[in-house]
Amino acid sequence: MEYACAKLGRVFLLMFSDRDILHKELADFARRKRLKSAVMVFLGAMRKGTLVTGPRKPRIPPVPNRMAFAGGWEVLGIGTVFTNTQGPQIHIHSAMGKKARALTGCVRNDSSVFLVAEAVVFELSGIRATKQVDPRTGINLLHILSAHA
């Protein structure tokens, strides 16, 4: 395990509108505000998109199990933002429900908001961390570049 001790920086309240692409809006916002490291919580509804609901089999590198959803789902989730040379890397996990169905997984880039979603973004300061694709797993993993107690 690696760790770093961060301080709380700026705190932002965001409201997403119907049909906003969640990842795109977050990445654009992170660029505008020059966010390097952040964590967020959100709630609202998603119109359609894709979730990764774990690997098909527990092997490395994993083959993702993708599930499409559509039709407006209630959602709550948590995510991180870590910037690398390619820009903000958004990683969101959520639980969502519609009628008696529930899904939990990693929200993919094509997912859009239904009606409204709200988020609180907490900037992490005093640390250096990034996301880079790990050659062994093929996954965009967190790399802590400076660790402070």
C-alpha cells in the first residue's frame, strides 16, 4: 500500500443538466479550474450510458464486463480526478436503480445525465498524484508521486 496525506483545497458545487455527458463536463471543469487531484460525490439521474460491472473472469489483464443502461436511472456515486499529460483522468463508480433493478459499476465516458445531477468536488492539495496506464493490467492506475505523512 502507498499513501499520501493531502489537505482540503477548494470545494465546488456542480449542477449537470439533461443530456450532459458526465465525464466530458467534469474533464472540462477540471481543465478550467486547473484541478490536479480531487474527489467527488454526486447524485441525480442518468439517461443512458455504459457501466463496467467487474471483469468477465478474475484474470489479469481483466476483460471488462460492459452493461448498457438507458431510460433514466436514479444514481449516486463517487469519483476521482487525477491529471496526467493527457489531461484530467475521471474515474467514477456508482450505484443506480430503476424500478426493481439495480446496477453498480464504473461509469464510462458515454454516460449522459437525465434531467439533473448534482456533485460536490473536493480539491486535494499538498500531494502529487497522477493516473497512468499500467502495462501489466492495462488499467489507468493511480500513481502517488509524493507521499507525506
